[in-house]
Amino acid sequence: MSDKKVDPALTLKQMSASIANIAHSAAVQGPKHLFGAISGVIQQAADWLMDAKRAQYGLAVTRIVLGLMALSMLMANFSTRYYTFGNASRWTGDLANPVSDFPTIFPFSIAHSLLQSNFGLNVLYFSLMVLAVTLILGWRLRITLPVFFVLWVGFIESQDMVGDQSDNIVRMTLLGMLFADSGLRWSLDARRRSNVSVNGSIIVRLNNGAPIFPSWLTNLAHNLVLVVLTCQVCFVYVSGALYKSAGDPWKQGYAIYDTLNVLQFSTWPELASVLSIWAPSVAALSIGTIVVQVAFPGALLHRWTRIPAMLAIFGFHLGIALFMGLPWFSLSMIAIDFIFIRDVTWRRIISWVKRSAHSRVPIPEDALEATELEQVEKPETIRV
């Protein structure tokens, strides 16, 4: 077998030609494939936004929990409403010169005007309680939800001393829900729509809760609200985590200890002492809180990371509610987090609850006796 000599110059020339061909193909075909990929992504996004309304059950639960939050807060402060929001709270100066701008902006100023007298406070207070119930039941949301939004924002922003950071995100959520359909599931509106005709004039369709705009437009508005709420929640968690990580208590792992033992917030001092007595658990909770908040946006992208992230966030907010005495803040955040649970998951939960309820329904004795008699009297079938 003869040895062939390889010409380095020829080999280098062939490699150069191959590279040139690859570069030429990339220059000619590359933009085509790139634009094709971009158009495919845009088409998928358009289909997701316009084909159907997403998170129907999740947004319904958000509506219900926000209504429960408002109603429970109003009931908890009912006996002290004059001292918290009425004439007896004038010493704070908020009734005369509110810190927030909302009480000076129409129509939010309506609530602030009513708070100037105890009679007006009672009218506003009971109206908000009734509207919160309609929000929970999902009754005439096209009318009751905007009214609740205006009165609630004006009411809650009138006393800066009793507010918290959840007021901002609740306000944004209620504003977004004006453009979404939160009554598609678990509402009286949904029941009314299923029993009436969708035809007729605009007034008739409005009264029946039937759609008056094209489906693609309402789907787009509904799903864009979900996108905005998702971005807002992610901003809250990530910015909160970055702010925490800049402080020594969180970096060194003892922030949870300080939080659980602040007398102004601690509702269960004895239990808080038990939970914060073991240093490794305190460090794990402190560092884990930052990790979960930072990773939350990415964790939403896949089911197997979304489930533990949601459980961790729910536990985080339940801990704030129980050990820091901030139940309204926690309820507000949990309410919005429900939009991240898929409709298929809610359907599985509903099916499981129905199966469990049917399996526990006791069978009447008459039915049991009739079944036994049928089995006795029924002739035995011989199979060959």
C-alpha cells in the first residue's frame, strides 16, 4: 500500500472553501430561518392571547378571595370604625390632608367626602360590605366591580396609618379585573349567562351578561390582564428578594429570628420562640425565602418547579399572616397567586371533590333492602 502525501496548501484551500460555503449559506438562508422562528413565536403568542380566556378558575378564585379579604377586614374593624376611619381619627390629620392623592381625585374622592361624617362613614361601610359580598358571589360584576373598585380605593387610601403594601397590588388587581372576565367560573353571572340568550340588542345583552364585543378582543384584554398581573407579582417578589439580600440579617441568615421576635408584630410569641430556637432552621428559612422569591418567575415556566414554588410562597404568606399579624396582606398576595394554578388543575380538584362527596353520601336503608331483594329474587345465570 503506497503512502500518499497530503498537500497542506491544498487542504487549507479546501477548508477555506468549505467555510466560505457555510458562511454563504448562513448569509442567504440564515435570515429566512431567523424570521421564520420569530414569526412562529409571534404566532404562538397571538394564539395564546386570542384563542381563549386563560386562568378562568384562577381569576375567579382571585375575585372570591379578594372579596373575602375586604369583607373580613371590614367586619374585624366594625366596632372601631369611628376610631379607625371616622371623626375620631381626625388626630391623624388624614381626613383633612390625606397623604395619598387618591382621596383628592374624582371619583375616588367620593369615599373621602363620605368619611367626613359618621353617617357618611356608615353608608360607605355598609355599602362596601354589600359590594364585597357581590364580589364573592360574582353578581352583576359589570356594575358592582367598578363601583367596589372606586369606593374601596378611596376608602382604604383615606387613612395612611392603617394601610400596608398590599393596598398597591390590590388596587392594580382590581383595576385589571375591570378589563378581564373574572365571572366566567363560580359566579351568579356565569349561571345567568347559561340560562339566557346571547342575541338581542346591546342593552339586552348587557342585562343578560352576554358578550357585546368580539371574542378575540375580550380574550385579548382578559389574557393581557393576566400578563400584567404576572409581571407585577414577579416584580414584587424579585425586588423584595434583592432588597433583602442587601441587608446583613438576610445575608447572615438570622432575619427570620428578628422577624418572629418583633413585639410590635408577633402574635404568637411563645410559638415564635419555639420556631426560632434552632439556628439551622432559622438560617434555612432566611436564605430559602430569598432563593424562592428570586427563582419564582423562572419556576413558573414548568409544572414540576411551579408546584414547589407555589407551595413555598403560600407557606411564606401564611407565616406572615400567623406570626406577624398581617392577614389582609397575606390574603391579598395569596389571592393573586391563584392565577398561576392552571384550569386543568382546578378541574382535577373539582372532579376529586365530587368523587369524594359522592363516595361519602350514605345510601338509604330502603335502597339497600331493595337491592338485597333484587339480588335474592334474581335467578342465577349459568354461563357456559
